[in-house]
Amino acid sequence: MVKHIYVIRHCEAKGQSSDASLTEQGFHQAEALAMFSADKKIDRIITSPFLRAIQTIEPLSTRGKINVEIDERLSERILGTSDLPNWYEKLRATFTDMELKFEGGESSNEAMERIVNVVEETIKSESEHTIIVSHGNIITLLLKNYHNDIDFQFWTQLRNPDVFRLRVKDHKMTLDRIWK
């Protein structure tokens, strides 16, 4: 059996907090995503509990009458709990040293393990076409797990939204960016 896992970075949002809503443009993007996905045989949707991720997938779940599962492991990675004025450089460093961790935060390896576990469970499930909705940093770490050449530069080029397809057949995985 071939498994298709569509990994979606949420649409444009008003901020980074867990309760940040989509912008007006983000709501339009969510509708466009629903139209884009209309011809796919989606049988499962799993999303981050963050509002912007849930709002990203609502149009598709409503149209397809597909239940949305909330999974805390898809929450965005926490770089640290203290103010990090040079957060960009600190984030870059965590892609070089995957164990680097700041106060109250997760290492890249810790965050990667969370989201990889969701994907691995999905591969073992009965679902053939699953959507996972999450956030840029942790999605980059997920993709890096399967393609080691993915790096910080890749993260800087992500869009809101962005869609990747992981295709698993005979224990081999291919990765394609499918949203233009």
C-alpha cells in the first residue's frame, strides 16, 4: 500500500502565540488549500492545537466532512522561554548543533522526535491519505529527519502556507513540495 502524508505549514497568521488567528489573507489561503486538496482522497487530518493551524484546515475538513484530530506533538517548537533578542542566530545555531538547547526550550532533536513520532504512527495506521498541519520550524526538522540536506536555509525559504507530500511505498519515502 502507498501512503500519502501531506504536511502543511499553516496559512498567514497575525502572530506567533498559540491563539494567533489567521489574517484575512490567511483565510483566503485556507480556502485555496481546500480547493487544491479537493481531488485528493483525504481520510485523516491531524493538526497542531494552535488556532492558526486549526483555521488553516477548517475549510477542507468542513467540505470533506473529515474529523480533525488535535495532536500536541505538532505544536511549534519552543526555542526558549526567556527573551532571545538574537533569536534568529540562535535558531540557526540549533540546525548545526542539534542538541543545543536554550532555557525552557527544546533542542532540534527533541522537537524532531515529537513530529517524527506522529508521522511514523501515521505510516503504520490504516489511513492512506493523511494531512498533518503544523508550523515552519518543526516541519523543517521533520523533513530534515528524512532528508539530511534540509537545513536552516530551507527554513528561511518556507512560505505560508506551504505543502509537502511524503509518499511511502515499500518502506521508501519520497518528498515533494506540491504547493505553488
